[in-house]
Amino acid sequence: MQISKNKVVSLSYQLTVDGDVVDKATPQKPLSFIFGKGMLLPKFEANIESKRAGDAFKFTLTPDEGYGEVDENGINEFPLDAFMVDGQLEEGLLTEGAVIPMQDDAGNVFNATVLEVRENSVELDFNHPLAGMELNFEGSIVEVRDATEKELAKGIGGCSCCDGDDDSCCDDGCDCGEDDECSCECR
């Protein structure tokens, strides 16, 4: 079966940036997604379209095909007191290189990387961590299959405790550790 719209694709890959492996999925724990639903970068999907299980791939995405160029408007300074709760700053929260969640007035959550902590302010970068970088992908297709109606309606992925036909689990609220032990708060 070939990769095409609404097929579930499972693949192993390694993402290398500037010679360093920054992400990977193994054949034993592949990345699975529904092709054509916008879950992955469009150019990534274009590079694997029509491939079959067992096929290998290797390609590079430019910054424009990946996460864009670094936008200087995405780098902002915030007063240090904006991060304090009851006059206290959570220890370890604002360390250079840490990724912290930020929320705008509309309730949207954005991840920001701490660039610099100053005496009275913090400089945060809201650009994607891989913005401005060439992305080198290499891997292989593990499986291609038809998506079920439920998968097309609700998507796939997340915790294994929420997979399958158990409708008592919500779409979020699952907390899976590295040992794959899940706790669903919504059962």
C-alpha cells in the first residue's frame, strides 16, 4: 500500500541539525500519523508521499520548508516580576535555554526559550527552536495502512492507555512517562 491521503503512516527516522541528532523515532517505537491531515511539515509529507512499507528516505528541508527563518519580532523582553507568584520566583524556572509555557490574553499557550535572565527582566525567544536551521531527515517507512473512521474523526497518537476503542478516555489529560505507564485523569 502506498502513502496517500488518510493513510496511517508509521515511520522511523533521525533528524540531524548541524551534525547533531535532535530527534528520532525507532522501528520499535515509530512515529505514526495520518497522512494529509497537516500533522507534519508539508515538505516532509511531500518527500514521503507514494512510498511503501520498507522504503527508505533521506532528504533535507531548508528553513523556509521547515520552521521558517528566525523572526526578530519573536524575541521579547519581559519584566522579572511577571514570573513571580506571591513575590517569589519558582526556583529553576528561568534558566538560560529552558523552554517555558507562556499564555497570551486570549488564553493561547506558546512555548518560549529563555535566552537571558537579567537583574529585572527576562529575554524570551518565541521562535520554534529549529527556526533558521536546515533539517536533515533519514529513515524508513515501517507501515502504511488505511485509517479507521474513528482515527479520521479523532486522530491518532498520545498515550497507549487512550488508544483503541475505550471511549471513556478523553483526547487529552493523559500523562505518559518514558516507561509508557499512563494515567488518564478523565476515566
